[in-house]
Amino acid sequence: MLHTTYATEKPGLKFIENKNQWDEDLFYRAKINGGFLSLSKNGFAFNFVNYQQINEQHHQRKLSQLAESGHVSVQETCIDAWNTTLSFLGTCSVKPIASGRSAEYYNYFLGSDAKRWASEAYAYESVLYPEFYEGIDLRIYSSGPNAKYDWIVKAGEDPSKIQWQYKGFDSLYIQAGSVYATTTIADVIERKPYAYQDKNGYRFEIPVDFVLEDGVLRYQFPDGYDACFDLVIDPLLIFSTYSGATADNWGSTATPGERGTLYSSGVVRDTYGQNLTGKLSKTEGSFQMNNAGGYDIAIFKYDSTGSQLLFATYLGGASSDSPHSLLVNNNDELIVLGTTSSLNFPTSENAFIKNFQGGNNINPTTIEYPNGSDITISRISSDGSVLLSSTYVGGFENDGLNAREGSLLKNYGDDQRGDIIVDEFDNVYVASVTSSFLFPFLNSVNTAYQGGISDAILFKMNADLSVLEWSTSIGGSSSDAAYSIKFDTDKNLIVAGGTSSNDFETTVGAYQENIGGNVDGWIAKFDNSGSTLLAATYTGTNSYDQIYFVDLDVEDNIYVYGQTTGNFPVTAGVFSVPNSGQFIQKFSSDLSSLEYSTVFGSGTPIPNISPTAFLVNDCNNIYVAGWGGGINASQGFWTGNTRNLPITPDALQTTTTGNDFYFLVLTADASEVLYGTYLGGTQTLTHVDGGTSRFDKGGVVYHAVCASCGGGADDFRTTPNAWSRLNNSQNCNNAAFKFDLSSLTARSQTNNEARNLPGFNRLCIPDGIIFQNFSTGGEIFEWDLGNGETRVLTDTSSFTYFYKSPGTYVVTLTAIDQGTCKVQDVATKTILVAIAQSAVQDDDAICEGDNYQLQASGAAQYTWVSKDGKEAFNTQNPNINPTQSTSYYVTLQEVSGCIRKDTVNIEVVPSIVPEFKLQRTANCLDRPGIEVINPQADSIDYTFTFSFGDGQQSDLPEVQHSFESDSLYNIKLIAQRDFCVFEQEEVVDIRSVFMPNVITPKDQDGKNDVFMIWYGKAGDTPADAGLRTSVVIYNRWGTIVYENTNYQYDWSGEDLVSGVYFYEVTIEGYATCKDWLHLIK
């Protein structure tokens, strides 16, 4: 695909139409987590690629650089792929209909065959297969990064027709209600299905399960469902989101903003790989809208829910720039600590240093610094529109980067650690590292470089970054670095980091005055002027130990979090996992004594995680965060991973690929694990590219992630309404999450029984009300329903309650967690309950063509609306005359304020015109009968009855009937459906026929003068009944002596001699009569 579009709107799954760029049996294709999803005539096709292999190549930077320069062909490395299908069985052949067309389009020029080129291929939000099964529609659409599909089963149809098979998968099974179809490189998961029916304006959940038999899947409804209504089957943190940018953007550091907002930052490049390009989203109006060259700093700001990206901006110059730490000051301005190799990094007019100070080419674990490195500090307005101040800080060697040739760099990204804080006046304090002998040290306890590969540094600047107030070196004759800084209650500065210097300055009486191994952690306390070292200590074993974070409790006790490979001390009474590679320690405020010490991890002497955030909250509970896994190992660092770390039953994520984030919460005395969980993706290697993230004091962590590297995967866990659930870059995406590990906040919501009126609080008996628990944290939830009844639950499940008496009720939800500072929190809602007085008639049925009056009572106002919206009435009992079955929706508003909504279904029984065939059956001697035939007899909707007009009936479809007397009879065919009766009738004249055997025309006495045919006994002829008569007379030799086809009853045998003759008489509707006749003259 050669056409690339930039993400300017909230990203989502897109179904791109096939305009002959793909195989002809595919209708649409969408990029999904791990590959592609194609829609075909009878199902879906999944094409998976092993993005972990791609990701590993991405992090083999040497190989990548060679490939980009043309020295190595990308095709030299094989990537695993897997093609699978989901086929629905017994479907109809239909053409899907797409909706929600995108503004952008895609051009495809694939290969040399111009017939396979396609222009202006649009993307769509959803695709509908109408009547995929008879009476059943299939709709597939986007749910964040996932494809979801719904079945819409029309009333009266059978959902058991829906059956499907997975083909090409390694295994297929049902676990915890979900379907898992697995391959070696990717899985397809159909979450436990959800089904519902909308009835009478309300939505009812229908229990439904998957059933797997002989490799075929179907749905099962254990409690059944109402076949009279349509059935819909729907088979799918505070927040977690991708940036959604198309540029290659990584994740390093994050911090809380004002009112729960989140800032996240990492590096970004618009041009990368082999001719790949992209851009950040939402940069309009920011102070730097474009990539200045190479790697810039990318900054993203999200709202408190992560559903909106408030702004994004670039920050940098023509070379490499990277962020290390973020912080929001007292004016809600963002402070960015970073490093740069750009000679033109943006600085303010009154900056402390406006020009790049220089250094040596350095190639750390993340990005290259071809010109060496300086520290940068920048101050940005809260809306991202103004760079308020910005400065370089450094000497003539490399500053701000932990030297790779030293002994302190033990994790991928360790070279880009550092910390920044502000005081109440927004003065800035920085803990970092330098290799510059001529770093601007001044006005402090140590104003000279201490020697070795690097020194830790601590310095203070004024709020607008124009003045360096003081700066001091910290260290000895080898490698030293500072990673973390905090204030105590007296505004003294507590700094911590790592050292390999055996002459690192400690104070008399410190916990550990001498180095213990090749690398130790260190902690130091300076006064706020930087002029006095108040206390300093090593901490460590005879092996490797290093501190990455420091924090203090309200009594100024000092806590540290770091890594170890030694026999680290574990004090009595603490939780620990012996022989593990992460430690937590608590020291007295003067660093003279160890209060407690413990280790945690998987029980192997290799660190599992690279620390990223640390907190001691107001209750002194301890919070740690970090990532681990394959990125470290691929870069030659720790080979540990995140498997077998301690987690709790309530973990957000209980499983790990070994390449995830890990979070742990301990009690104040470190004796008990309060919470442990993983967080990460399913395929790619979750990590951070250096930098630090932060907890707020409430225990909410604000974190940046370098997620889903390698392109094509969207596997990092995101929340449903996130700004972006997709990695739109062809490489990495800066992901950010906000995760509450400890807060206890009671939060309740009321809703109607259909769950479509959140905040519903006016209830009319006998309706129910749903109480929903949206609390954060909590182990026990006590509901006081305001009427003396209570419920105690151990989860946040909702429930429906029915009040029996009218009144005003104050409902209280108390959330309780003994492991939190609050212990309990309370939320209240006021519910107004009245008794509904109105009534609405039941459903009814009418015959087509009948008028009908709808009935309702007990309300002050009535509103009726027909289902099609073409009829509306504001009267109590409107008259209607529907021509087909329909529904009428009625809203009744009572004087009490109760509003009742109901539906009256009117079934219209269709009319029918009964049709039948009638034929007389007669001979010359007997009275005629009839034969009737009903051609509609096979109809299953109606019952039929023949009525013969003489009191006799028959329900046979064909019947012959004879009559007892001459008469006119009304023959009826009666059709009945339910209570509706429809008739068709025909009048038939039933009379006997009489013909004389003698005529005496010579007598001329008016009797037997002519040949008469009598029709019945009343002296009528067939002509009187409108019947045509034909007469033929033969002599005894068979010769016709008379013939008339319309006999007028006037033949007297003139010109014939007396004798015996024979006749044939045919009366319309009767059989032909044959007999003899004696002519006497």
C-alpha cells in the first residue's frame, strides 16, 4: 500500500473495500491485532504474522541500520505467518452492505499487473450481511482494535440455524464461556456472548452460551427466549490508550496533570525504516507542530478518562532529543527534563545557556547522540501552545546520559534516567549525571568534578530557567549517577542512585559507610541551599545493587526501591521472595539505621523488572512499578522476565508472556502484599525507553509505554473508550495508562430496568430500579436502601430492587477496604417512589377491515404513536383501522409525575376471499345434486366449512351433496381464522325434471298437444329458470326427425305419422336424458 494517511480523528478499525487489489472472493479487509481480517461470502479469513519476530528485528539495531543502508536485505530474515478461516454453515448467498464511509481513501499499486491496481478504495465502519440466514442478519463492526459481530434474529426465526467452524487453527476449545481458537503465533477469542431483546420499550438480557460439538459451534439459550420479539446476539484501568499517531513514537515518561489529566512523552521520528513516514495527531496549535529532524521529543496530553487527546507537540532540534522525566508545576505548566544532541534545540531568550555545549558521539541503548549530549529543561503551557522557557545545562563533555562504558548501566534505557521536582515557588531541582569536568558547578558543597567516568549531579534553577542557583557533584573516582530526588518536610533534598566508587562520600554514623560490592546504591541528604551534605550512605551487598527510586513518608523516613544480584538483607516480619532481584528498604530520616529490608520477585538472583515508578502513600503503603522481559535480554542486559512474580486473586491481569509491566502494593510495614498484577500485551515486548513515570499520592500510577513495536500489532491492553485502541504506526506507539492501585472511592449509579436511563431516580411502583456499583477499590460493599433493608456484597455487581411503598428514600453505598487509608467511603442517592395508577389494555387482535378503539386510563396526558410513526394521537382512547399487524406505543403521564410507557400490539388477521368450484350432478330420473371443490384447502392459517343451505355442512375439501326437496339453495364456503369469519356463496336451483311419454296433438284440447319438459312440480320449464335446453327426436330406424338446440317447448310431431319415437334432451347443467315418446294422432 503506497498511500499513507495521517491520523487526524479518533482511530478505529476500518473495513477497506476490495476493488480488485485482493482475491475476488474477498469483499472487505481490515487491519487487526496481529494481522488482517478479510470478509468473504460465507465467513471471515484471518491472516496472522509473527510480529514478535519483527519486533526482535526492530530491536536488533545494528541489523536494522544495515538494512536501512542497503548492506543487508530485509528478505534475509524469514517471518512466520498463519492463514485461518471462520466459516458459517448453511448461509444464503448475499452481498454485504457497508456503511459509515471514511473521508480518506487508499490507493494500491501492488506488483506489475495493472489489473490488480486500485485507486480510491474507501474504508467503512461496519458491514451488514442481510438475510445471511433466512430471517437473520449479520453485522460486523469495530470495537476499538477488535472486530465484533452481532446477529439480529427476527421475530419467529430460529437462531439454531447459526453454526460455524474454525479451520486452520491448532486448537479450539471453550474456557470460562469464551471460545479460543489458537495458533502458534496468534489466537482468535470470541468472548462469552451477550444476547438481549427489546420489548415494550425495555431491554432484557437473554442468557446465552456457546456450544461446541464435533468441531461445530452454535448458541444455546438455557432459559429460552421470547420468539415473538427480535433477538440480538452480541458475541466481546481507569484508562489505557495508544497515541494513535502514524509516526514512529516511543514511550519513556509520564506524569499526572491538573484535574486527573495525564502527560506522556517519548521520542518520535516522522521518517523511519524503509521509506516509512507518519506524523503525530492533534499538533494543530501547539508550539512545535513538525518534526525538526531525527528523533524529537513527543509530548501527549490526555483528559482524565483517556478518551480525548487534548494536544500533541514535538520538542526538539535537528538531531536526537529525548525526554527523561516530566512534572507539572504549581501553575499547571509542564516541566520536561531531557537530553539533546541538537545544536538548535529550542531555547528561550533569557535561557541560562542558549547554545549547545558539546560532547562526544555516544551510542546509548536507545537512540544515537552524534554530537554528544547536553541536559535540557523546558517549561510548556498547559494547553501546549507556548514554550514558556527552555535551556541547555551542561559542560563540554556528555551530560545527562549514564555512560554505557561505565558499570551502572544494567537495563535497557538506564542511560536516560534522571528526575526533576519543583518547590512551592516553582524553582526547579534536578538529579542527573555528567561526564563533563567543566560542568557549571557553583555555590554548593562540591564545586568540582569528582573523577571517574561520570559523576552524579544535583542542581537548582529558578522558575523561568534563566538562573542556575547552585549545583553540586556527588560521587567518587569511578562511575556515579543520580536517578531520583524528593523533598523532606524541611525542604531538604533526598537523592539516590548508583555508584561503583569506593570513595563515594558518606557521613559518620551512616547505615553503611563503605562500599559493599562492585556497584552499590547510595542515598544522600542535602540542605536546600546545596551547601551542606547532611547525611549519606551506601546500601548494598558484595555483588551488584543499585537504587532507582526514593520516597519519604510523613515522618520523613526514607524508602528506596532498586535491583540486586547479591544476598540482600531481609529483616524479620516482612513479606519476601528469597533470592529475588528487586529490593525495598526503609531507613531512618538521618540514614543512620535500617528500619526494614526485603526482596521480591520470582526467586531467581537476576532482576525481573526495570523499575519505573515508586510511591509511599499517606498511609505509608508502598507501591512499585516496572517492566521486564525480552528487550533487556536482546540488548545484552538482564535475562530475567516477569514470570512467577507474586500476584493477588483480584489482579487486573493474572497471566504474563514474560514481557509485561508488573505492579506491587505492600502494607506500611512491608509485611503483606495488598495487590499484585501484570499489565501488558499478548505478542510484542512491552517496555519503556528510559525515563521515569509517577504515582500520585492516591496510588494512581501515570505511565508511558513503548508499545506494539514492529507494526501490525495492537496487543497492548487498552480501555473501551480510549483515544486510540490502535497502533497506527508501522513501528512503535507511545501508549499511556492511568491505573488506580489503591484508591477507595464509593460511586453508585441508578438506572431503569432497560439500563438506558443512567441517573434514573423517579420510580413508579410496580417498576424496579437498578443499583449499579461503580466504586474504585473496595472489598465489601454495604447498600442501605433507605427503607430499613440492607444488602452486603463482596463485588461490584448490580442488582434490581422493587420498592413496595411510595416515599422518598436515601440510598447509601459504603465501600470498605481495611487496606486503604480511608478504610471506607460513602456515596448516596435520593430515590422518589410513587404508585402508578394508570393502566393500558392488553394486546389484542382484529379482523382486517374492522375499526378498533385503543384503551388506556388513569393518566393526565396520553400520547399514542404507531410503530411506523405515521399515526399519532393525544386522546385517551383513539380509534384505529390498521391494515396489517402493528404496535402502538403509549406514554401516560400521571398527576403524581409517574410516567408509564407501554406497547399495545394489535394483530390484524388478514382477510381472505374464499373460492370454490360448484357443479350439478343429475340424471333424468333423480333430483340433481351438487359437487363442490375447495382449492384453498391446503392453507394452514384458515379452517374451511361448506354449508349447503339445507342444514347440512362438510369440512371436506371435495364433497358431493344431494337434496331432499326442490328449492333454491345458498351454497356457502366459510373460512375462519381465530375469530374472523369470511364467506363466499353461490345460489343453486335444485329441481327435478319431468318429461311425458305420450303426446296427442290431434285432440287440440290443450293437454299433451306438444312435447313439454317440466322443471320442478310447479309447472315451470327449464327456460323459466334460465336454462337452455337442447332436443333431438329420432324415429325407430335412428333417423333424426327433429332437432333444436334452443328448444321452445313447441314440437307437436307435425308431418310425422303416429308411432313410437326416441328423444335426447340436454338441459343446461344436467345430464342428457334419453327415452321413448309415443306420438298419437
